[in-house]
Amino acid sequence: MDIYTFLSLSKEEQANAIAATDCLSERQEALFKVKLYAMSDFYVEMFCTEGEGEVVKFKAFKSRRLLVPYLDNFMASVLA
């Protein structure tokens, strides 16, 4: 699946598409827990409400610079 196909899916279909992949990392952003997933040639962030864990939105991207907020988590897991 490419990024354009993913973006054309409904929110439910996007959730099903990432369900087959492992969560790479997660972070906190304002009132959301954000989980990072890797697809074939792009990444997906899943934004969930902190309390109920309701999926609010998905953000798909290819830019590696958008991975910067996850570097601390990656380094901590490598050094552990």
C-alpha cells in the first residue's frame, strides 16, 4: 500500500491497515498519545485521546525529519 492509497481510506480502514504492523514508538503531544507505525515506504502517526484512547486522526508522512520527536524514545530503548 502506498501513502496515497492509505490517505484515501476511511479512518476505520486506516486503523485496520496499521493493525497488522507493530507500534515503533509513542509520545505525548498536548492532550494526545501519539503512536508511530511504519508502513511500506511511509510512516503513520495515530493520535488517540489520553483518557479513553479514542482514535482522533491519522497522519501519514514520508519525511524523516518528522521522526525527530521520537529520537529520545529510540535512544532510550537502544541504551536499555
